[in-house]
Amino acid sequence: MTSIFGYRKEELQLDLVAHGFKKYLAEQIFDWIYVKKIYSFDEMTNISKTDRNKLQEYYTIEPLKIVVEQKSKDGTVKFLFQLSDGYKIETVLMPQSYGNSVCVTTQVGCNMACTFCASGLLKKNRNLSTAEIVQQVMMVNRYLATTNERVSHVVVMGIGEPFDNFDNTLRFVNIINDLKGYQIGARHITISTCGLVPKIKQFAELKTQVNLAISLHAPNNTIRNQLMPINKAYPVEKLMDAVRYYIELTNRRVTFEYILIENVNDSRETALELAKLIRGLNAYVNLIPYNTVAENGYQRSTKINQFFETLQQQKINCIVRREFGHDIDAACGQLRAKNEGIIRK
């Protein structure tokens, strides 16, 4: 049987017809699951009992298993979910002034091996299916249902490299954006990549309204090679060419994510170099305080304000990102790595 969460509406219509159902059943199912948040075929009362019984022969609506649920003082909730094959993934709910944002995972582990990141301590085992990415939003919506709230924004920034699981990630976006899906507007969805240049260009050519974030973290190849091995395949110059291509095709603003690490990428000179690199682009910089992972050996920068002020003086659009869940396992991949015994508890 196949998870119902893995289908785009058009795909479900075709699959249903192939199994002898009426095409319109797809819209009814989407409405029950994503709008009414009913996760049982038996409760879909406008579908005949015969069809409901038959649907259960072909499709499942299985929830993910919650292994750990951590709640921060600031309202952030971090979930560790177990998949059907036993692998574990993280998902984070971040209450914002404008709604509820969820950070989803796209892979079991990560092969990008960024030296500051807890996710890279566990190598990639496999890509998540479309259904497994959608189910993360579904599980958070179930959590929020008790207070009559819902997920309003999604950031694809959890464990793994989304553009290394390109097709399933874009199918996920299509489902949660659908008017019969979770109805999350494209401009409320952000995909983050560490810099897979061919996929950035492919994404640009789709001309979606989905936001693009680039995990930059350094303005030159020397520092970026130290922090991000992907830079050896796609150095800063090629990455910036791809960003310019994206902006030219889409006329959309790009976010540059920049984690500040003590005495690595946080000097005033580095800030000036960053300003020079991105000046003139339709972009802004999201400065991120580092969540320390002892096994990686890096420390949080003590020069965040100085770096921010230098960029501002250079007329660069920038913010310091609000921290979430600092009193729990806040770093991406940290909860999973602790659960697997890879890092200290």
C-alpha cells in the first residue's frame, strides 16, 4: 500500500482512475485530509462505504511515530519522528508573530558534511519520500489542532540538502500549496540550499513564487572550503553566477544565510568582503547566532553586533535572526544525533 500523502492531486486522480475509482474522489480526499484534517477513510462520510473500504486496500494514512517531543520556554517545539523503517528525523515548530512556521527535513542524514553542522555527523541513509515530508506538516498540524491553530509557513531547512532530493521536495511544495491541500502560499514557503549550482538553475527555470535561501556562511573560497566541502565542487564564483541567474529569471529576492562562528567568519574584514560580494543584488543577509555542537569544535561568535553594524554601514540589507529553542537541542540534527548516541547528552 502507498501513503496517500505522497500524491499530488493530479497524480492521485490518475491513480484512482487506474484502480477503478471516479476521478473526483481525489478532491474529496484532499479536502478531508488537508482542509478538514481527517486522517481516517472511515470518517470521510461523503464517500460511499464501498469506496472507503476499497481505498484502504490501496492507500494508507499512517501518522509518524513521535519518539521525542521537546518544548522550549519560547514556545518552540522540536519533534523527533520515527519513520516506518525505523530511521529518525527532526521537525521543528517555531511560533512567530505572523503565524506558525515549521522547519521540515528532507533526508535521513546528510552528505554535505558542513563542518559546523550536527546533521552532517550522521551520513545520508536515504532521501525522504514526498509523503514523509508532507507527514511532518501533518503531524505539526495535529499538534496545533488542540488550540485551533495551523501551520502557516514552511521552511525546508531541516536535516539534509533539499536540492539533493529535488523532485520529492518540489512535489511536497506542490501538495502543501494546493488549494485543496494545506493552502500554504508559495511566498510562505522557503527552500534552503548549501549551493548545488545545477539545481539552483533548475529551480530558477520553474519560476515559482517559493522563496530561495542560500547557506553561504563565508564570502570567499578559503573560509567556505573549510566550512562547507560542497564549495570545492561549486566555488563561490559559480554559486554567485547561479544566484544572479535565479534573480534574473525570477525577479525574486534571495536570502543569504550566514552563521557567525567565533574567529572563523566573523571579522570586520570578512563582513566587508561579504558586502562587496553581494552588493547590487536583490538579496538580504540573515545573520544566525551559532548553536554550539561540542563535537564540531566551533564557538558562537562574540562579534555579532559588530558584523551586523558593518554590513549596515555598507548599505547591505541584513537582520540578526531571532533564536528559537536555545534551551533545548536547537542545532539542526542535534536531537537526532543525541538520540543515536553520536553526540553527548
